[in-house]
Amino acid sequence: MNAAAAAEVALAEFVYVKLGSVSERAGERVIRNASGIVGLLQLAEDLDGPVAASRRNRISARVSGPRNDAAHRGSHLRRAGWRML
């Protein structure tokens, strides 16, 4: 969960920088409307160019998926999952 949160913060900061002269209020609204790490990644791609689909799928499977399972279902990351990250 910490890795997902850190990635979301980094992507949000990247988006703020790319938005440039947009007001802080508008930037916050844009960030809020992006849904989690995958939404922020898609927004970053819109602003800076696409990331390889395999990388996007890996981020979704290895970071946002386990984070969502833990946050919404109370799942625990199993030891096998630690190595995959």
C-alpha cells in the first residue's frame, strides 16, 4: 500500500508540473478526477506520451491490484507477492 501511495504522489506531482500554468485549484480537480494510480498514469500519458502497454499492465497487476485488494477486501499480500514487487 505504501508503494502505491508513493507512486500516486509521484505521478500527481508529475501531472502538476506538466499542467504548467493551470491554476492550483484546476490542477487539484484534474488530479482528483483521475482514479488512483492507473488513472494518474493515463493522465500522465495524455500529457507526456504513452507508456508501453506491458508496463501499464505490470503497474496495474503489481501495484494497484494488491493495493485495492488490501484496501477494499482486507486481503493480505502473500509472501509470493512480495517477490513480484
